[in-house]
Amino acid sequence: MTVVALGGLTGAGARTMGPILAEQMGADYVDRLILTNVARHVGATVEALHQREERPPTRGERFTRFLQRVLERSAVTGAGGDPYFGPGVAAFLTEEYEDLPEPTVTRGHELEDEKYIEGVQHAISDMATDENIVMVGRGCYYILKDEPNVLRVGIEAQIDDRVATIAQRERLSLDEAARTVAARDQARMYFFNRFFDIVDPDAPEFFHFVINTSAVPQDYAIKMIMDAIDALRDGQLK
């Protein structure tokens, strides 16, 4: 089993490469969009899967069930759940950094934050035990940094390229995209500092290697990661 945890800056290309990597690996792909879909439709999906018990579930359906168990334990459905989780864990896993609520600084909220991040760490660790998987964002590369089966890759790019990517992907003007990138970068720094006490989330010690997609074409970047997966499996990477 191999887990690829991609992290890096908004618009650098991690969420573009993630699904391609997963397809080449024969792995499942998880980012906030998939988790959002499961979270919003968990009740209906559980019922639909229950009705289809008569035939063996596909790989995708098995993984959907696994995500449902994680999200149900986190009280996404409104029911009491796993003591590790709180009601904020779904937002943490599914929203953009800048959309996450900034907690009020009081002693009570400090305790809530502690349970909050503990739940998210538990959720990501759970997902990383389910066959081959590609994960993007939410601090997964840091949370899984001590797991021997996890390849941690940073994805970065020059600011102009990142702005152009966001402008195209989200249909924004370049000025709007520049403001969006700046806001997400700031929110990302707050996120890592607040929950992990990290000043520089892109420090090289958190990754096996970092790819600059402004200089490295996507096809070659994916080849680099696939080669690194083989090296990790062969014990050549720590």
C-alpha cells in the first residue's frame, strides 16, 4: 500500500496532478471536492449503497463507504460520533483555507481547537490506511510525515503562473485571481500556524522532494512522482 500526499501553494498544480496520479497508480483520489460531495450526500448515499447490498460493491463504492464511516463518526449527519471528532471536522476537510472560520481566542475555544485538529488528524490517518490513495491538501503531508508508506511531495510555482491558473480554473480576471491567491496564501499560513504551530509549511524537511511546476512540465512531474513511488516501495526513500 502506498499513499501519496501532495501539498503546496494554491494554483501550483497539485489538484490537477492528483487525479492523474491516482489513475496511473490504480489508487483512490481524495481532495476537498470529493469529501464535500460525500459529506453533503451521506444520508442518501448510505441508503443507496444499502439497497445495492445484493451485489459486490465496486472499488469506488467501497471507498465511498469508508469515507462515509469517517464522516459519520465526525457527526456530519448530526448524530453523536467518535469522541475524537467534533462538528467542525467536515468543514476542516472540505472547505478552502480562507473559508475556515477563525476561532475566537478564549480558553474555551482553545480546548475546542485541540479536539478539532485531533479529529482531523484521526480522519486523515484513517483514510491513509485504506489501500492505495492520493491525498491533496488539508495538511495531509504534515499529518502523515512519520508514516513509512507515505510519499510526501510539495508542489510549487511562480506567483504569475499560479494567478493565471486560478483565473482560468475559476473564471476570474487576473486582478481577482491575484487577490484570491493572496487571500488563500494568507489563510494557509494562518491554518498551519494555528493548528500545527508551523511558521513555514513549505519547509523542505516536510517533503521527500518539491516540484516547481513553473519549470517542470506536468507530464514529467507526474513521471518523477511515479518513479519516487517505486523508490519508496523499494526502500530507497526514508
